[in-house]
Amino acid sequence: MDDFWPAVFALAPTVLIGLVFWFIMRALIRSDKSERKALAKIEAEERAKLGLPLEKVTAE
């Protein structure tokens, strides 16, 4: 049992950095998805104003 805590303390920084990286990547991917959705909405509105045919928008 004496070897357990040093191993946990040795692995903790790696796990924490991995979690921080995961949260950052998740935020970037979600923001990109939200931005694409907003741009598609704006493009559809502009096409409607110009009387152009609407394109199909696929929601992912």
C-alpha cells in the first residue's frame, strides 16, 4: 500500500492535463458547430432576400 499514493501523485498531473485538453477541444468543436449553424441561417436569409432558391441545410 506504500506504493499506491506515490503512483497516484505521479499520474495526477498527466490526467489533469488530459482533462483540460479534452475540455478545450470540446469547447472548440462545439463553437465551430454553433458558428456553422449560425452562418447557414444567415446565408438562408440572404438567399431568401435575393429570391434565390434555398439550399438544403443538413443538421448534424
